[in-house]
Amino acid sequence: MSTLVGIQIGAISFVDEGVETVLDGLQETVGVNALFIASQAFDRGVAGRQVVTRPWPGHGPDDFTDQHLGGSFVTQHDQFYGGTVLAPYRAPDRETVGFDALGDVIEPARQRGQKVYSWVLENTHSGLTKAVPNWPKVLQVDAWERTDGYACLRNPDYEHWWLSLLEDQVKTYQLDGLLFGSERQGPLDNAFSDGGFARDGEAYCFCRHCLAEAARLGLDAERARQGYLELDRLMNDQEEAAPLGDRSFIRFLSLLGRYPELVAWDQFWQDGYTRFQARLYGALKFLDRDLAVGWHIWHHNSFSPLYRSQTDFTRMAQHSDFIKPVLYNNCAGYRLHHYIRTIGQRLFRGVPEQVLYDLYRHLLGYDEAVPFDRLPASGLSPDYVERETRRTVAAVRGQAAVYPGLDIDVPTPQGVKKTTPKEARASVRAALDGGATGFVLSRKYSEMSWENLAAVGQELSDRGLRP
């Protein structure tokens, strides 16, 4: 089986540079044989131009300003959207109006022997979905009984909308595969990490659909809700009558003893998430048995032991053709630093950050024994990429392919480790040495320097993986 050399790319890059120019450049210089095209996204992380604070990458316009509003970047058809209050929603981004990110690329790519995967991202923390008619009707409900910015995965209108959108794509385009991404976590981990970047730490979901399902399963939703309200007060250091001298983690254990429903509700959410994935997979394979269907695994999997314990690759392989774990080693130091600092201020108040970092790196199996404050500048090593690739390959037990997502110029603040040609080559080498049958250059082509992309191509040539 040939090595999959994939790259994530948004519609605007084809508009800015020309479809054939992009395809030829990626094939000749890098060896790309699989395009993961952002066809549905409200998240600018996979759509839009280079971040305005970053340097020109050596291709595309040097004016990075563009209108990113998000939605679908392909042609949609009303007849597929019955049974849901949500309708097709074409991205109104002015630069890509009239361009079909799949329809205008598939044939030129096929002529060059390049596969085309539709890359759909469920993230909605940007708030851009407020422009979509009826979107408030599918939102989660938090422990305060307020609607939340994310849609509920148990809401039938939301589930039917995704089934409609995917059916529309599969029946309209001759796709080789589909990559689905959803960067979510359960309510317990969400409270510990204050939601992570660009999110909040509120507990969910207590909408009528979740309450009905919980009642059917015999779960006490009201006890869970009250427990999460108390947990929020503890995480924000607003708990009443805190035991004198006890630190937040001890108080959390006390709360867990009084409200075991915290764990039950977290698992209830996780089971709903897994069911959502499995239903999408089954529907896609029903529509096209040969379609390769896979999942983007959020980088949080590299930081949170709780999230990792719930991301069961062996179980996931039963509804996967491939898995793409995010293994961005350069920006991982910055992101892990942020995670440790956040939980240190919430769950582990009073524990030195260095002690906490050392504990977590041992739990996660990382060798990076560096001073905590130097972590953003040092990042994680290519060995991290190899170790995590090897762990994922072992877990899927041959039931699914593993294509790690590799960090090529993922934007980070000043002072944080950046990708270099040497690092690009090292991460490719690590993924393949770890047993992966391919990889996906990430986050998106418009951010990637031509110098680093060329280094990937050179590494593949040196390994004899290019014709």
C-alpha cells in the first residue's frame, strides 16, 4: 500500500493561487497525493488565509485580510434537507463566492492521480453559526438551564442536518473519502480545563432531548446538574464553607463522593458523542461502501489523561476506516503549558506548576523533562510524534489506518517554537517510523511556508517514497 501524503487546504487557496497551480506545486514539490479540502467549517483554523500576525508563507497573496464567515464551501441541494429545522447554508465569504471547493477541484486532482477527501469540521465556538437560520433551536443547555454556544449531539434536528449535509456531498461528488472533526470534551474535563482555548468551562447538556434519554436510562439528571453547579463554584474558588486547609483537589474528591452523578453524566455525554460518530459512519458507508471515513482527533488528547481515557481507539476502529490523531509537536509545548496552567488554577490550586507538569508528562508517557516555563519555546520532540503514532497504531489493531496530523507552521504567539525544515522532516520521519501508513500536513496550506513544504518532499524522496 502506498504512503498517503495528505494536506489540509481551504477553498480560498485555490481561488487565490489557481487550482492547477496549487495541485501541480503540491505534487511536484511535496509529493501530495491526497487533498483534505475544507468543505464545511465555521472554524477559521481550517478555512481562510494566513493569520494576519504571521509572515508571508511564500505562496498566495501577501494581503492576508479576507472575509471568513464560514459554512459550506460547496454546492448544496435543498432536497436532501428534509426532517430538520436547519437548511443548507452556503458560506457567504466574498472571496469564495461562486467557487465549489469540491466540484472545481476533483477532476483536475484526479487527472494528477490525487485523491480528494471532504474535510468537515463541526466546531462552532467561533459563534459564526448565529447567522444560520434556526440554529438557536439546536443548541445545548448548560447546568444553569441557559442555551450554550455548541449544538447538542442528541438533538434530532442537528443530527439530521449532518446526515443531510453528508448525504448531499456523497451523492453529489465522487469523493475518495471524508474526514470528520469535532473538538469537544465531556462536561467534567470541560470544567477542569475551563473549556480550553476559545471555549468556556460550563457543564452541559441538559436540554429536553438529553433529559429524556437520561430518564430512559435511569440517570438522575437533577442530581447531576446540582453537582456540576457545585463543581463550577469549586473550580472558580467560589465554593461556600470550604473545609479549612483542604486544597481544591481534595475538595473535588469530597464533591465526587457526594455527587457520583458527575462521572455518570460525563459518561452519558461521552456515550452520546460515540453514538453520533457511529451513526454518521454507518450512514456514509451505506451510501458508498468504498468511501474512506475517518476522524480528526483533537489535540486535547495529548494533554488530558481524562480525555485520553475516553478516546478509545480500539472501540473507535469499529466505526472508522482511518484515524487522524493531531500530533502537532512544535505548538504542543505552548498548548500543554496552557492546559497545565489552567488546571493548576482550578483543579490543583496550590500545587507547583513544575510538579504538576512532571506528573502529567509521566502519566502521558512523555520524556520531555524541561523546566515548565521553557515548555512553549521548546515544544515537544519528534519522539512524541513517533510514540503517539505507535500507540495509536497498536490500539486500532489493524482495523483502521492511522494518518497523524503533523504541525507545519501552526500559528502560535511570539516566543513559541516554530516549524523549521529540519523539524518538518523529523516529524514526517517520526510518523512513518511509528508505523503510520500516511500523514496529513496540518492545519491548512495557506499557513504553510513553501520552505517547510519542500522539506517534506525531500524527506519522502530520501526515503524512496516518491516516484
